[in-house]
Amino acid sequence: MSALASLLDQLADEAGTEVFGTRSAAYRDRLSRAAGDEAPADFLRSLADLVRDREFLFCPDLAELPLSDWEAGARFSLTSAFVSSMVSGEYDGVDEALDEILTSEHPDCHQRLGNLAGELQRVLYLFPAPAEFDAAFAHVMPHVTHARVRVLLDAVHAYFAEQH
């Protein structure tokens, strides 16, 4: 990054000199448009300062970015489907719901429930604190809560321990 910042400084030093006048009209025009109301030299120095700024180069990881609707649906579709079934009101309680949901996948349960267990582990890894988890899912999948995911994951583990 220091090489890029140095190049921007050099171009800023060149602005307004004879050398700058020898640059193509397209280059000068694009630089002028990019700079807007600012002088091209000042604009280039500002860019160089941004490139040098460590805060500017910081990129948050996935856990620090807000969860979007499309991302939640794509990454946690099994979680959403199974938790939805748990709380649908179709069953008398969570235990009955879990029993029905998990046994309905038998005997071809290895693939789907294995994928579900992996997805549940991944979401708990990304959002380990219950408050952080619930805040992340509140606007995209309000039915998916930390407590429900923990209960479902424990039930999947127990199911595999008993049935396989």
C-alpha cells in the first residue's frame, strides 16, 4: 500500500507542471471529474492519505456485518425450515415437535440431518453470544433464536446417538 500512496503523491506533485500538461487529455479529464470541486493535486494527496490510513484498510469479518435477508436465507435455510416446524403450533409442545420432525427424516436422515447439524453449529459459531445471535436474526428470521437453535442441535445429537 505504501507504493500506491507514493505513486499518488508523485502524481499530485506533477499536477500543474509541464509534465502534467503532457499527459493525455483523457487522463486529465478523468482526474478533474474524479476530483470534483477539489484541486487535482489536493484530491490525489487525500487519496494517498486514505491509502496510508490503517482504519481505511480495515475489513470487517462476516460476524461483524449485519445479516441480510438473502444471506440468511441462503446460508441458514435448513435452520429456518426446522425451527419453523418446531414453533408452527402444529404440535402440542417442543418435545413432540422435535420427535416428529426428526423421525420424519428417517431412514434417509444422514444427509439432511447431518447438514442441519453442521448449519446449526456454524450459526452458533458465528454468533456465540445469545444476545448477539438474537439481534442478528431478529429482523431476518425472528423465529430463529439462540435458545431454539441450541434445543434443536441438542435434539439432533441425541437423535443420532439413539438411532445410529
